[in-house]
Amino acid sequence: MYRIVRQIIKTGIKTETAPQPDEALRVIPQRLQQQILDVFGRALTIRHVDAGSCNGCELEIHAVNNAYYNIEGLGIKFVASPRHADMLLVTGPVSRHMETALKRTYDATPEPKLVVAIGDCGCGGAIFSPDNGGESYAICGKVSNVIPVDVAVCGCPPTPTAILQGILTAITGAHAGQK
């Protein structure tokens, strides 16, 4: 026990210094919320669809929703029904069993709708038969083989920052398309 205490005293506190207040960080969320309101007229709602992934991307999506990244603080919420969603977040290669469900989910999402493919599997098939684009007897391949995709976020799994950047890119692209 004493050895541990001595080590702590010898090493000291090794944490990051507190960030200095930055006014730009307060302006960016306000501007983003205004873009969301311009495009959708309300808060952005996302429906996540797991089309056959290994759940690596889902863990990173959950991290985007935690207190550190605080996606809800930007006015972006996850919903349980595609009828209430503005954006579909699709992970994994689309399995043959999920093909119809993904198409129905896409059709049930009201216009204007955005689709973001998450992870290497959703973007290109990845390890699932990479020689033919991820298609096999059990897998349809990438998400864009089944439904139109607006933004693809690559990575195995992509970081929460990359996922958040993909969501914001889709919103920005939709905002630019409406003007």
C-alpha cells in the first residue's frame, strides 16, 4: 500500500490541463442548430439501422451520444421509429435478411431524408468478400447497393468524431442543397 502511495506522490497528477474558454465553441452549436432548423424545421432526428454489423460501429455510435460528445446538445436526437426520423444511420454490410427491412425503413422515412453509411462494411463490404464489392450469397454488400447514400463514414470502426463529422456533413450538404 505504501509503495503505491509513494509512486503516486513521485509521479504527481498526470491529467490534461483545463481548456480555456473559447467563444467560437459557443457560436458553432448555435449556427449548426440554425442550419438544422432551416433544413428540417425542428431538431434533427436519427434512426439507426443495424443491417448486419459486428456491433463495433454501434459502440462508437453510443459514444457519440454520451456526455463527452453530447450530440443531443446540438439538437440531434435518436428515435425508435423511421416515421419520426430525418436521417438513417446504417451500419454493417446489408445481409440478405435485412435487405427488405432496410428498404422498408428507408421508404417509411419522410422527405427530406438523409442516409449516412457507417463503417468500412457499410461503405464497401470490407472483410465480407472484398474481391467482389462485399457481395456474396448471404450479403448484398454496401448500403448504397440497397438504398441511396448521402455520406459514407469509413473506418473499422470509425471514431465518434468521424461519425459526428459525417452527420454534420450530411446536414451541411442538405442545407446547401436547399438554398
